[in-house]
Amino acid sequence: MIEAEGGMHRDARRVRSVAAWAAAGAISAMVGVMLGAFGAHALRASLEPRLVQSFETAARYQMIHALALIAVAWLADRVAHDARGAVNVAGWCFAAGTVLFSGSLYAMVLTGLRPLGAITPLGGLAFIAGWAAFAWAAWRSRT
């Protein structure tokens, strides 16, 4: 009975994890659409083209990694228990990458503080680590 209860507890954690990553991805996508529209309509007339391009890059990477968070939810629902840690690492890396990469570009464009651009590569590294963890979890779940 104890093992069965532990299995139920693990299943409940898995369901919460899947729901959390799916919600995080959906919210990030929603915010990405809003910021992308803001950049396309409100900023285009008032900023120089290279800054608008930076803002669009931030929105594009946010959208890509919002979908990646939804993929994390999908994979978290399918992997064996021993690969779930890697799935969660992927999700946290994608979330951190979005804040660091896209967030620093948004902030740099909106404030004019160019030193914020030094943070952007850290977000890129987080994205790369997230994709590596995602690949590892997917590979581990093949059996």
C-alpha cells in the first residue's frame, strides 16, 4: 500500500508539473504576442530600425521558447520518472532564458541602457542548456 501511495503521489506531482509548464508556456506566449504587437505598432514610429529589430528578436525568441515550454509539458507527461529531472531543468532553462535574453532586449530598447545587452548572451546560454536538457530527457525516454 505504501508503494501504491508513493506512485499516486508521483502521479499527482507529474500532473502538477505538466499543468505548470503548459500554463507557463501559454502565459509566455500571450505576453510575447502582446509585446510583439506593441513593438510592431507603438514602437515602429518612434524608434530607429535597429532598436525595433532588437525588440522583434526578443519577441520572436520569447514565442519560440513559450512553445518550448509547452513541449516541456508534453514531454513531462510522457517520460519515465528518472528523466523528469532533465525535463524540469529544460523548462527552468527556457524560462530563465526568456527572462534574461528577451527581457534584457526589451529593457535595453525601452530604457536606452545599452549595458543591459551584456545580459542577453546569458539568456542565450540558458536556451542552449534548455535544449540540451530537453534532448537528454527525450533520449532517455526512448525506452
